[in-house]
Amino acid sequence: MYGIQHHSARQGSLYLMIGGREPVYQSHKELLEKLSASMRYVGACGMAAKVKALVNMVMNINTAALAEGLGLGQALGLDLAMLVEVFSQTGANSRVLQTDSDDMINRDHDCFFSASHAAKDSGIALDLARQAGLNLPLAAATKNQYDRMITLGLGELDKSGIAELTFPGRLGA
């Protein structure tokens, strides 16, 4: 992930979530704008880490949901290209659909964001939920799936590799 972020920073295409003292943020805003395509001040010190944990939690849940939808579609004999198109035009659309659907279908899990990172970040979000007194069953189920990937030796695959647990005839299905 570092290489991608470093490359993105050089190209100025990062989305930055920035926490800390607002006067410090304001005094460095011009530099930060050169590093980012877009940015958002999110509050006091530590808030950006919480926002990032939530972003990754939702991304991980979306990735797991997409893998299940495509895996079930394949099991039902549906044309997956058609299914992806329908998903993209309905409430099933997501950024993950755009970035991961072809990789899931083609079993191309070159690592951009590893399953082990997804498990770690899901755990961070679940710790935050426990501290807030919340139960997040979807986040917990998603973490269990990514933990299962690690147990199967698939932790260094991209998060899209979760499809290996849901598509018929693959490793976990």
C-alpha cells in the first residue's frame, strides 16, 4: 500500500482525511492541496484514523458483499458480465464494483490492498465499535471472512481474493 500512496502523493491524486489542530491544518493547506486530488479536515487529532477505519470497514463489507453476489450469480448460471452491468445501474453499485468485479471474476488478485490489511482494519473498526457500545454484525462477519483467508494462506492476496471463498468450485466454496 505504501508504494501506491507514495505514487499517488507524487501525482497529487490522494484523498486526504486530515485531523489535528485546525490552525495547523490551515497553515499547511496549500502544501496538502498539492498532494491531494481532494481533502477533508475531519477534526481533532486522532479523528482521521477513526474516519479511515470506518472507510476501510465499509469498503471491506462492500467487497465481501460483491464477492457473495457474484459467487451466487455464477452458481445460478447467470452471465457475470450482465450481472455486473445490472449491479452498476442499480442500488448494488459501488466503487468496489468498479475496482474489484473483474478481478473477482478473472481470479486476478494482485495486491493493492491485502486481505491481511482488510482483516486488521476490520478489527480496528470493531474495537472502536466495542468502545462505543455497538454491535456490528456485518463488520464482524466480514472480518471472519478475511481471517479465514489468512488461515488458508491467502492473506497477501488483494482484498478481492475474498471471492475465492464464495465462488463455486474455488478454494473455500
